Amino acid sequence: MEKHRTLTLDYPPVWLVAFMVLAYVTGDVIEPLARTSLVLALSFGFIGIGVALMCVAAFTMWRHKTTVIPHRYPARLVTHGVFMHSRNPIYLGDAFTLVGFSLLYGSTIGLLSVPVFMTVIWWRFIRKEEQKLKDSFAQDYEIWAKKTRRWI
């Protein structure tokens, strides 16, 4: 009997793009933020930090031969580098990117949606990933989780 795989779009980048689209389409709806040179510099700064965090964290996980795909079980617990400062640097990078994108398009709604985005990411991914890490690396995970914050 052949196994059928269903296509799912339940991945963090899909959620990030959805919230970025929300920021884009609502940029001029409610009291748009002023697009001054300072705001533009901040927006590119947040986007740059966000993308850098995502890339560094993904490279660190790749180098340790563990998955960055949330629906899979990790092969290793990575606790150094950017993972010394955040248990979820890729998701933190997503949040920074969303802040920057919202600033870039002057979207007050986009900025207000960042905590909603973070809650969705926690609910859909982080809590399940943390459970997988606890199941696979019980004591090491507990030690790391006690000294490393979830976000910052």
C-alpha cells in the first residue's frame, strides 16, 4: 500500500510571510508611521539583524548535523554560539525581520502584530520543539533551558 504525503504549509517562513503581507497591506491604514531616514535606518537594521540571526543559527545547526525543520526530531542539542543567548534564534530573527518590515512600510498594525506572531510561533512550533528536545536530551536540555532564555 502506497503512503500518501499531504502537502502542509505549516512552516515558520510561511507564517512570517503572512504577517509581512499583513504589515504591507496595512501600512497606510491606521496612523501610518513616519518614514523618516531614522525609521528607514532602523527598519534595515532590524531586517539585517533578523536575517543574520537566522543564517548564523541555521548554519550552526547544519554544522552540527541537526535539522532546522520544525516537524522533525533533532539529532543534536546545539547550545553554543547564538544558542547561548537565545533558545530560538531563528524565530527571534523572524521577529526582528517582521519589526523591520513593519517599520519599512510604516505599518502600526504590523508592529502591533509582532507579539501575535511570536505567540503563533510559540504555539505552532516552539512548544513542540521544546518537548522533542526534552524527550531526546532530557538533562542537557533542562540545564540549557535554565540558563538560556527562550527569546532574548
